[in-house]
Amino acid sequence: MEKARKIVECVPNFSEGRNKEVIRQITDVIAQHEGVKLLDVSPGEATNRTVVTFAGDPEAVVEAAFQAVKKAAELIDMRQHHGAHPRMGATDVLPLVPVSGVTLEECAQLARQLAERIAKELEVPCYCYEAAALRPERKNLAVCREGEYEALPEKMAQRELAPDFGARPYDEKVARTGCTAVGARDFLIAVNFNLNTTSTRRANAIAFDVREKGRPRREGNPIVGKVIKDEQGNPVMMPGTLKATKAIGWYIEEYGIAQVSMNITDIRITPLHVAFDEVCRHAEKRGLRVTGTEIVGLVPERTLIEAGKYFLHKQQRSSGIPKEDVLKMAVKSMGLDDLAPFNPEEKVVEYLLDGGQERGQLTALTAKAFADETLRESPAPGGGSVAAYMGALGAALGAMVANLSAHKPGWDEQWEYFSEWAEKGLALEQELLRLVDEDTAAFNRVMAAFGLPKTTEEEKRLRQQAIQDATCYAAEVPLRTMLAASKVFALCRVMVEKGNPNSVSDAGVGALAARAAVIGAGLNVKINAASLKDKAKAQALMQEAESLKETAMAEESQILAMAEAAIGVE
């Protein structure tokens, strides 16, 4: 399976929402930092607060966050700050959020290190909250920020209330910058569920049904009865059905409908599709329908992929299909395009960061353009890339037969079995498609090494080493193609034996394509290995390639014989 790119999101809140020049200087520090992308800047006049969202590689995000805190400390004087939102520092809160390839625990560790550095180098005291909390009670941001900025002189003087990093007696610098809460939390999804009603009361009732907090218990009438309270005088609550959610009902005049507005604070506990189904269930109990879903802000790709697969499985359909089709299933199943067109390129964090990353890649070309690019007089793409592409086609054919089998009338009890095989085929196709571009990149690396200067003896030595390293890599990439393509045979064999009999020829062609991929990639292993000065390494590469070739030829021969027998060819 494809290894997810490591992406972390950061959502700092700065205590300035009115002075556009100050906001611009802070966000410029972030936008100009290599390895991150500024995704959103939302200033608030009444709150006098700006929420900024940016994302990128973990190390780059942490560095950009540090520089932003530094700039905010220079520009914002908390002694002059007033606004409607709770706050205690120039940079008030600084959460790190895992998007892909990074765990919440890893973000928590990065947050603690960042808090320590901010306190040490910038002399801005820091509390650690949420997953980064060093003390259990400080998981709750409200505990860290209790009393807000005005309470800092007293809190800094008390050991139990002092910040986790940078604790010291209240001084002129703290008076200016205040304190910052640095934390780690999971991705928060803000979502509105559209209802076929204008009733805020009905929308609120559904929100109270599902939100974790629930609703107060009442004596007698559950709507207007007296609220039951505990010994401390607090309302006794009836919890809702969805953990890690907050929700209310409201009426949106712009749309002319009521909505259940929800924040999902931990998508590991309550994924978006689970929340959707639960709101639908409670709406139906009250005679209402959810007509669609409105995502506010951005979502990680995994949220939509999980949703798409969930709804496919509910329909007993294979999930071993292209990612774009899984996303489309998520969009249509939850009505994400109910109020406005939903474009994943504008709503998914990873896609915004990629920003057309595939442009220039061979796999982004049409089939005709790929063939035309191959026939040009340039040496790349060459046999290695074409071999990988043939392997991808073989995997795609095997997965196609699995998908057809999963949806074959009368075979409903086997849909999960074939769906699992289709997903294996999809993973192989994706791996081999990546190798299409990697093989050409490996060739270009060899050419770049030959272009290095060779004036001095040291330059000659370094150039020769670079050539050898690049040539070894150019032999190893097609060997990986051989290994991946070799796995296609198992898929095609099962599809010939157990798959839809009307598609047995397709599985046979898949085996043919896999064999061509293995043998073709093997030729590229050998031609590159032959140029290596390390003969032991070269021999090992060639021997492995030859072994894979022989196995591939035997596998293909057996699968073709099975396919011809199934077709009825003697």
C-alpha cells in the first residue's frame, strides 16, 4: 500500500483581528516558509482575534509556527488587547493536528518540544493542552486559560497554576506577550446537516439526541418539565449517542432551511459517515429527512475515503475501485453537493497542498500522450517505465474481474471475498504506476551524474561515485517492478479459478501483461547492473531478476492453460 505523505496542520489563534497590517506581517512569515502552505486566514472584528490555518511537512510546520509566534510577540501588546473571545496571549493557542502519515501522539511530542523552545528562546511562557498536556487536568484548554490574560500575575506566582514551560515571576515581557497554549488535537470537522424543515426547535431536538453532552433530564414533560439538578446544583444530563461531538440546531435564512450544526472533535471516535447516519436516524424518528451535508472548512482525505468505502460496503459493493470513484460515493451518499458543488480539490487538505503535483508525471498523461511521449527520440520514458505500466494494466485487469465478480447476480454472498481481492489489485496497480515515474526519474538521475564536473581529481572521484550510485538505483527500481508485477499472478490465478466466468479471458490477459512486465523490467535490471563496478552486487541483482523471470514464465503458462480450459479451448 502507498505510504502516506507526512502532513501536519497548525491552527494558531492570534490576539489581533482588527489591524490588517499586523495580521499580514504574521501570516507572511508563515506563507513565505518553505514546506508549508497557508490555507486560511479568518480575522474577527468583535473577537479581535485571527484564526490561521496552514499545513505541510511536520518539521516545516513546527518551524513556521515558531516564527509566527516570534512575530506575534513583537507586534502584539496584550496590555492593549480587548475582545469578545477568551484569550491569554499574543499567540493564544497553537494546536498541531495530524492530517496524514503522522499520529496524534507524534504531534503531541512535537507540540511539547515546540512549547519548550518558545519558552526558552522567545521567553513566552507556554501551557501544554489536549493530547500534549503534561498534567491530566490541562487537557482541557479552559483550565489552562482560566482567568484569561488578567489572571496571569497571580497564576505565574503559584507553582500549581504556573505554565509548563517558562514559569517565572510576572514581568514586563510576560505583560506584553502573555502566555501561549501549545497543544495537539485530532482533526476537528465542522459540519452542518441540512434538514427538510424550517424548525429550529426540531433541529435542536435532533442535535440534543446525538451530541455527547445530550440534554438535561426533566421531571414529567421532557420538553418543559423542571430540570433535575445534582447536589451541586448542576443539571443532570442525558448523554447523546455520539461521542466527541458538539451540536446545536439553527435556521439559515440564506438557504431557507434548518440545520444540525456539529463539531466532530475526534474523527477516530466518531467518523463523519457515522455522524451522518446517526443524524439521519434521529431525524427520521421525528418525521424529518437529512437532505444533504455541508462541510465547513477542510477535511483530510481519509475522512472521505472511509465514508466512501462505508457506503460501498452497505451496498455490498467492492471498494477495490479508483480513489476518485470512492470519493464520488462519499459525496453522493452524504449529499455533500446539496447546497453547492463539492470539489475535493478545494476541500481536501492534501489536495490543496499538492497543488497540481502530478503535472509533468507520465501517469498524468492520457494513454495516447504516454505512447507518443515514448516514441519520441528522447531515451526516457523507456522500457522500464513501459514495463511498470504493463504490470499496472495486469493488476487493473485482475481487479476488474474481482469487481465484476463481486457484483455478479447470484453471487452476493461472495462480495466481500472478491472485494478483498479487488483491493489487493488496486494496491498493486498504484504501486506499479508509481514505479512508471520512478523508473524515468532513475534514468534521469544517471544522466545528471554523467553531467557532473570532472576538472579536478576530487571532482572526477565524486562524479564516478555518483554515477555508480545512480546506476545501482536504476537497477534496483526495475527489480522492484519485477517484485510488484510478480504479485499480480496470484490475483489473476484466483480470478481464473473463481471469478466471473464471462471475464476469464481478462484475467488471462492480466497474467500476460504481468509476465511482460516482469521480463521487461528484468532486462532493465540487467543492462544497468552490467555497468556496476561492484560485481558482487551486480551478480546478486541479475540472479534475483533471472529467478523472478523464470517464476513469471511458469506462472503465466499455468494461468493461460487454466483460462483456455475454462473457455473450452483444447
